[in-house]
Amino acid sequence: MRANRITTNLRVADLDAAKGFYTDFLGLSTEEFSLGWVARYTSPETGAHVQLVTRDATAAEDAVISVHIDDVDAAHAEARDRGLEIVHPLTTEAWGVRRFLVRAPDGNVVNVVQHRD
């Protein structure tokens, strides 16, 4: 598996309340998307970004990072072969991504995701 991008997922109680700090003070002024429970903000100058999450819409646990890859099916098979704990099954989500969540040996939950074109 090769990570193309890793996005930090910050847990927040309220997206609207948190948005101003990240967009205004930190300069992450471009809202790439917002689904009401998750939103990503990016600096147009540097590409630095953060994802704010109130709760995962379909998974029982929230991920601390999202790892964007090219072949999520192969990554899922590798995770299973390694005996890693899959905490959310391989799923094509309604918002257009294919993903699964896996628990790292340190206990952190990682969202492994592939965007469909």
C-alpha cells in the first residue's frame, strides 16, 4: 500500500463553531467539502489542510487520520492478511468514497480511503 496523502481528522463538537479558527486564524480558507458531520479546510497557498469531524456518519468509531490510497481493495486484503482489526468493513459510501477503518497496533483508528473518479 502506498499513501498518496494523509489528512488529520480533528474531533470537534460543532463544525460551525470550530470553522472560524481554522479558516480565519490558521488561513485554511478553502472549504473543499462539508457533509454536515465532516468538513475539510485547505490553505490555497500551501495546500496544508485539516479535516474536522463531529462523528463518523456510518462507522461506529472515529478515525484520527484518513489515508488516501489508489487501491483500497488491495489494502483491505493486506490488512486482513496481517491480522489487523477492521473496525468498519470495506464499504462504498453514499458520498462517493470506498473505504474501511482499521485499528493500528497503538489503538488509533485509521480511515483508509479511495476516492472514485
